[in-house]
Amino acid sequence: MDRIIEVLKDRIGEERLNHTLSVVEEALSLAKRHKAPEDKVKIAALLHDFAKNLTLEESLRLAKEYGLKLDDVTITSTELIHGPLGARMVKEYFNIGDQEILNAITYHTTGRENMTTVEKIVFLADFIEPGREFEGIQIIRAKALEDLDEAIFMALDSTISYLLKKKSIIHVNTVHARNFLLGKRLGENINEKA
Ligand SMILES: [Fe+2]
Ligand SMILES: [Fe+2]
């Protein structure tokens, strides 16, 4: 843990380290609340932004070096690359082989359909850590305590609205994540009626 923090301080700098530590704290509290494996959540949260402080050029060069296959949308921004690239880098740096941890890092920005509880918690903790401030965050924070899926659904809506407003590209995984949760919700309602 100390070694990881030392490496992180060098790599991502003081400010992002503070954000990271807030994400760890938030993620651990969600893990306790939702009975998720705290060890996995902690490592994934600690390392989720490992590749965040790189330029687009550096990110693309490293992705190529690692032989990482990235889709045409992901390669357009560091915001999208840093998840998959970070997962690949921490696998190398810290010899992390646990696929669930690596997936939690890979998909922490976009989300994806059918996320595990560890993935959901890292995604949400990054979204609602105490340093974040945006309209509607209090409702998502409150929802995260009782229902991870509903909280993620709200977070995805918020992200998609924000990206639409900025006229930014939206990664298909974000849309898939939202549709999946919507389908789950409708399916449950249908089951209740049956
Ligand atoms: Fe991130
Ligand atoms: Fe983050």
C-alpha cells in the first residue's frame, strides 16, 4: 500500500493523489455498505487514475507499446484512454492479475453493461467522492447508499447529458451500461407483474 502511494505520488501528482484517496475512502464505505470485497475495491480505487496524467500523444504511444487494442472512439481522448491504459500499466507495474480489479479500472469512466459490484463501486466512488461538485450529486450520493444500479443509472444520465451539452463524443459502453440497467429495471417490473 505504501509502495503504491509512493509510485502514485510520482506518477499522478499531489492533486490527483488527493482525489484518488477520496475515491478510495468513498469506495471502501460503499464496499462495506454493499458487502463487496474491500481488498479488491481498495486496490482498484487506488489505481483507477494511474494513466490519467499523460498527454494524448504519450497515451497513444504507450498503448501501442503494450499492444493494447483500442477502439476508434477511445483513442480520441485521454479521458477515455486512461481507463484501459491504466489497467494495462498497473498489471505490469504491480503484477496485478485479478481481472475484476483490472476491469474496474478499465471501465471506471465509461461504465459497461453487466458490471460486477466491485466495478460498480469504483465507477460510483469516482463520480461522487467528496471533492466532486455538480448539480444533482447529493441525490446520487444518497441513492448510492441504498441501490448501486439506480445510482449508476443516474450517474450515466448525468454524464450523457453533460456530454450532449458539450457536443462531445459518447462512448458506446456508456450507452450500453445505461440500456442494460434500464432492461434490468423493466425486466424486474415485468417479473413482478407476472
Ligand atoms: Fe479517471
Ligand atoms: Fe478519478
